[in-house]
Amino acid sequence: MLFHVAMQVRLPPDMPADRADALKSREKAVAQEIQRQGKWPHLWRVAGRYANISIFDVADNDELHALLSSLPLFPYMDITVTPLAQHPSALPAEARA
Amino acid sequence: MLFHVAMQVRLPPDMPADRADALKSREKAVAQEIQRQGKWPHLWRVAGRYANISIFDVADNDELHALLSSLPLFPYMDITVTPLAQHPSALPAEARA
Amino acid sequence: MLFHVAMQVRLPPDMPADRADALKSREKAVAQEIQRQGKWPHLWRVAGRYANISIFDVADNDELHALLSSLPLFPYMDITVTPLAQHPSALPAEARA
Amino acid sequence: MLFHVAMQVRLPPDMPADRADALKSREKAVAQEIQRQGKWPHLWRVAGRYANISIFDVADNDELHALLSSLPLFPYMDITVTPLAQHPSALPAEARA
Amino acid sequence: MLFHVAMQVRLPPDMPADRADALKSREKAVAQEIQRQGKWPHLWRVAGRYANISIFDVADNDELHALLSSLPLFPYMDITVTPLAQHPSALPAEARA
Amino acid sequence: MLFHVAMQVRLPPDMPADRADALKSREKAVAQEIQRQGKWPHLWRVAGRYANISIFDVADNDELHALLSSLPLFPYMDITVTPLAQHPSALPAEARA
Amino acid sequence: MLFHVAMQVRLPPDMPADRADALKSREKAVAQEIQRQGKWPHLWRVAGRYANISIFDVADNDELHALLSSLPLFPYMDITVTPLAQHPSALPAEARA
Amino acid sequence: MLFHVAMQVRLPPDMPADRADALKSREKAVAQEIQRQGKWPHLWRVAGRYANISIFDVADNDELHALLSSLPLFPYMDITVTPLAQHPSALPAEARA
Amino acid sequence: MLFHVAMQVRLPPDMPADRADALKSREKAVAQEIQRQGKWPHLWRVAGRYANISIFDVADNDELHALLSSLPLFPYMDITVTPLAQHPSALPAEARA
Amino acid sequence: MLFHVAMQVRLPPDMPADRADALKSREKAVAQEIQRQGKWPHLWRVAGRYANISIFDVADNDELHALLSSLPLFPYMDITVTPLAQHPSALPAEARA
């Protein structure tokens, strides 16, 4: 089941650089592990912002919340979740160029 | 180049049903043609709303505007475009489950 | 799986009373049928507004959208969906007074 | 009498972990005591956010405010209260699947 | 139990004057009847707007909704309800000048 | 002349408890003195928030600003003032139950 | 007593031109009469909008509402009133160049 | 050329009182000097807020920005500028009472 | 003197196509005439919207308002004006590649 | 390809002056280097705010994000990007006065 997830990161401007770097490094590792599991099929940077737009593919709302709240940057993010449904005009992937 | 496009449809409540149906039918045909060209790789329904969230893959801003303004429902939609960039933590598709 | 659904109804002020009454009557019938199926466990009126706050219990996002878009008042409603997860402090129902 | 209560928690990012843990632990104890009294019949986590959506069942506005302001996280929460009324289409609980 | 109620009236600009006058006249009669019952203790005009700010004194949320939805202008109003509680610094009426 | 005043208090979360208590104690004393003078005829707590809704009865805008800015919590409050006028449907107090 | 008044005019786009012209002509006459009485000391156009920013000088809130609601365009305007007080740094007019 | 300028001051709540006082004192001196030059013809306090509404009379946008950014409180203010034009219904000052 | 002008066009969905075409054709002629006079140096389409972002170069606020309100689509546009000043880091045009 | 970029700078009010000065100095150097490369053709100050409105001319979204996130003030800016397309009424530069 797909969810659209928008994440805006807001690190405190006075966080020491090494702590911010450590956080980001752990965030990257966790994010890539979730991607490898096939549960985070799309992850894009919003141009000009410390923000991303993502698509998650999970079993249910509880799994979605567990994944998002496991992210090391979770306490510093403003996250908005939008449930996605099948669109009647969407073609199957194999029908696209 | 990828763009995140959010479209909210607002048909006037007093539009005759046959005219609305004709519009939606033409919209579907145009939307599927753009998908077949590979320029609209993702199209999802927002659960509970007459709205979609889409990803477009186009050469530039002009092509994006040309495609969006060619949609039969364009005069009835509130559209928000967000330019997407490569995310440094995103794995290539083949690395995902 | 639970979803929080807020619905604000906006009937055009010039809709003839008999057409509005017919719509509302069909809405009530559909709403009660969905409740009987156990998929709409809570439905409350927002005091002072032609609006409701509801909890839906569905298999997935697609079923949720199918149910909501089947409502006769769907074209006249502004609907906001919020996915709900288990809260770690919530007691099971039988533990409450 | 039922009230819809939305709570968004905003702990200062620099609060020491042990103080945050102590606060959360006391919050959980108080929240469960209010649930046991039957005055907080529903408590859900908003997926992806440190927030909840709750239903309170209280005698009046004063009792509601007393309960909410007794929560240890009260100084760190943005709370919105919506009074709920009986919905004319709502079936009694025993009529649902 | 007290509720703060803000009402913004939005009559369609093309409503015939006699129909608007009839509506307003019925609104006034109903509003004064509710005041006579002691359930609408304060009613003020917001300077410069076709809007009011009111205090209602009712038994519960259901009575409040019943009163508000009985107003002839109800379909043309945007209403926001805020539940009020006793303020710890408020003096009893007899202690004020 | 009546004014509707909405005050939202936002104390910094790291203010020492004794300083906050002293502030609140002085606030209460000043608020009650203004009430005794008959210039603050209504003061209600907004249920679930550290906020109030008030009615002030003053000679003019300057007196209103002088009173509000004399409150010890003034630097920590977000205040919104709405001028009130006589409502044509309002009954005199003695005509109400 | 001074009030800051922002008025945004929204004439229905399908209002016949002669009716709009008649309205605007009556509006101008009333606006100039209020200015002649010294109660509308400033009236500016917001560049690029069918809107104005004004200063009114009236005895009290009731006179302000009476003047504003007497404007022929009142039913088509969104009006926001802000009460103004003496600023401690403002020089008397004669002290300015 | 006239501009409408709204300034909301937000001093950090933990700024030492003497530093705040020094800032405000310098602000007053600069503000009065600009008034004496005839470039700040109106300055009003917004009742209930640490905010003002002002009218500036300057040669062009660059002079306006130079004046505003010279204010000692500039780093602590949220400023909104609205360009004003001649209103077709405005009477010359000498035609007003 | 430069102004940033954002224009969002909102034609009524039921405007007859020939009337809309005539309006747009006149709009284009007027817009190009203002460009030829050097007073509208930049005009861009916002991708995905019936909107533009423009830069105007005019003598003062009055000229800006006169130009904008002369546009045939003016009654159907929501326009926001932002005054621009010289940026201290901006290089002269000839210093750019 | 052109993008409209709005940047609002929010330096923490307690940042030491020398650190702020160093940041601004590096910001200016980087901004001027990007201008020299022809990728930042317009940069204007918003009158009255520590903000700018800019036009970027880049190859694609990735280049835009790389440039913006290379700015020394990037962690302190709220940036909004709007993709621009060719406007059908825009004249070529040489056709303007």
C-alpha cells in the first residue's frame, strides 16, 4: 500500500557540526536499509530545500509509522503523510515508454 | 528531469453530467497518451479527494507547462509544481528489493 | 486499519430543496450501509457546522477511497484523510471504565 | 459529552534525553489513568507525527480542561478541541458489524 | 456550559432583496427567542463585517448544535465554536465595578 | 466601548519554574485589579489551551492598549483585538431569562 | 479615535456593467461625504488591487460600523478593522518636515 | 511616493532588559529623526500588540529599504510593505472637515 | 523603479469561449504595448498554472497601478505587488557571463 | 531554463556579529561567482525585508539545487522555487524599449 510522505528537516542552527554529521550519516544508513527492503521505493530531494518527497510501500499504517519514527532525523522533521490509491487513468508500468 | 505535480480538480457543481463525463473521458485519453510517451511515470489518486499526485519526466519547464495545459481538465484544476532533484541517500532502483 | 476522515459539506446555496433532500436521504442510506458493514465505526457531527468527523476501518487505501467516493455527497464535500496508527499509551478497550 | 482533541507534541530539541524520558513516562501513566476512568475512550497516533487524535468523554468543558492541563506534556503540546454532537446518520454501536 | 461562537454570514450576492430580508427577519426572531430562553447571553456585531461573536450557555454539545442549526441563516454562515472553561483569575460578577 | 480580546500565552519552555510562577502570580493580581475597575467584564479560559478569550470595556483604543501592555505576561502573549459594536438583534440583558 | 480599515472589493464578474457603474458612483459619493465630515481622513488605493487602505476617525466602534455598513459596496467587500493607539515614538504633526 | 508599512516586533524573550532598553531608545531616536525629515508621516501603535502601522513618504523603493533597514530593531521585526497609489475617491486634505 | 508582480488569472468557468478569447487577445495586445514601452521588462509563465510572474519598471506606484488596472484581464486577476530594491550583492549586467 | 527563487534569510538573533559578518561576506562572494557564470541573472532585495527574489538560469533541477545548497546562508534561509516557462505574450528583449 502506497503513501506519499513529505519530510522537511529543521536542524537547530546551533547544533554542533559533528553531531549533525553523525545524525545525517545514521539517517542515510537507515534510509538505505529501508529502501533495500523495498519499502521506500522513491526518495527525491525538493530543489532548494532541506526536504524530500517520498513514496513508501508498506503493509499498513502501523508499519509506516514504525519506519518513519525509526529515522534518526525524526525528531527534527515535520512530516506529512497522504494515503494514495490506484488512479483510474494510470497505465500499468509496462505500458509506458 | 522530474517534477512533482499535485492536481486538485474542482468541477463546477452545476456542470451537466454528460459534459462532465465527456471532459473526464477526454482527460483520461490524453493522460494515458502522455503516460505512453514515458513523460508521466507516476499517477496516484489522493484517497478521499478528487485529486492526484503525479511525477512528470520532461525535458524542461516549457515541456512541463505544455503537457499540463493540454489536459482537458486544466481550466478546472489547481496545480502545484515542485521541482525534484537527485537525493543523496537514494539508491538506484536495482538496489531495492 | 483505521483512518481519521474529516468531511465538510458545501451544498450550493441555490440547489433546489427537493434535490438537496434527495441527496441527503441517499447519503444517509449509503452511510448507514457502510456502518452496518463495520467499516465506518464512528461518525460524529461537528457542533455548529455541516461537517462530520469519522473513523473508517478498512483493508487499505483503495477501499477507503472507494467508500468515500461512493457517497452521494462526495462531489460537495471537502475531505481530509489522516492515517492512524496504534498509540503506545492506548489501553485495550476492556481496560477502560 | 464527547470532544475531539488533536494534540501535537513539540519537545525542545535540546531537552536532555533522561528528562524527556521521565516526562513521557509520567505522561503515559496519567494518560492510562484517565483512560481507565472511561474519560478518554479513544487515543490514536497520527502516522508519521509525534501527535495524537483523541476522543474525550467528559461532564463538561471544565472537566475537559482540567484533564488536558493535568497532562505532564501539556506545556509542550499544541491542542485543538472540537465539540462533537450526535450525527443524525450514525447507527447505534450494536447495529454495526 | 459556555461556548464562544463566531459566525460569519455570506449571503450570495445575487439573492433577491426580498428573500434576503425575509431570511434576516426570521433570523432575528429566532435569535431573540433563544436569547429570551437565556441560552444566548451575549451577541455582538464585529465592527465592519457581516459577522457576530456570541456566547452560548447550553446544557451540552447537542443542544448547542441544535440551536445553531435552527438559525435561518445557518446554511449561509461559517461558524466556529470554541469551548470555554472557568478562568482561574476571573472574579465573580459581583466583585466587578 | 467593548473589545473582544484573544490572548495566547507562550512561555519559553526553559523558563525556571519560580520565575514563571512569579509572573503568573503578578498577572493574576493585575488582571483582577482591572476586573475590579469594571474594565474587563469577561475572562474565559479556552478549553485545552493556555489561552483566554476576554471582553474589555474601555473608553478608547489608547486605554485598551495601556491595559493590555500593563499585563506582566504581555511580552509572552500573542494578542488579537476585535472591536465590537451593538448587534441589531441583541436584546437588553433584562429581557433574557 | 483612529481605526485602520482594509477593504478588498470583490464584485461578481457577471454583474452587468451599468449596475457596477451605478454602485461605484454611489460609493464615491458616500465616501466623499464621509471624508467631508472629517471621519475618513485617509483613503489610499493598494497598487495592483481593487482594494484600499483607510484610516477612520470616529467616536466609537458603533459609529465605525455604521459608516462602513452604509457604503454601497459593503456587501461586496471583505473588510478588516484594526484599532490604532498613540505610538510613543510618534512626533506631533507640526514637528515633521 | 507613499508606502504602507506594517512592523511586528519580536524581541527574544531572554534578551537582557538593559540591552532591550538600549535598543528601544536608539529605535526611538532614529524613528523620530526620520519623522523630522518628513519621510515617516504616520506612525500608529496596533492596540494590544508590540507592532505598528506606518506610512512612509519616500523617493523610491531603494530609499524605503535604506530607511527601514537602518532601524535598530530591524533584525527583530517582521515587516510587510504595501505600495499605495492615489485613490480616485479621495478628496484633497483641504476638502475634509 | 522595479516591482515584482505576481498575477493569477481566474476566468469564470462558464464564460463563453469567444468572450474569453476576445479578452485574452486584447490582453495580449495591451501587454505587448506596455512591453514595447519598456515598462514590463520581464514576463514569465508559472509552469502548470494560468499565472505569470512579472517585473515592472515604472516611475512610481501610481503608474504601476494605472498600468495594471488597464489590463483587460484585471477584473479576473489576483495580483500581488512586491517593491524591489537594489541588492548589495548584485553585479551589474555587464559583469555576468 | 529559468527558475524563480524567493529566499528569506533568518539568522538567529543571538549569532555573534563577527560570525554573521563572516557568513554574509562568504555569501556575497559565492553569489557573485554564480552571477559571473551567468547562472543567476537577476537578484533583487525585497524592500523592507532581509529577503531576495532571484531568477536562476540553469541546466536542470539538479544544478539548481547544487547552486542553492552551496550558498553559505543556505542553512538559514527559507527558499521557495517556482519553475518558469515561456509566456505566450512575452516579446523578445530586443522588441522592448
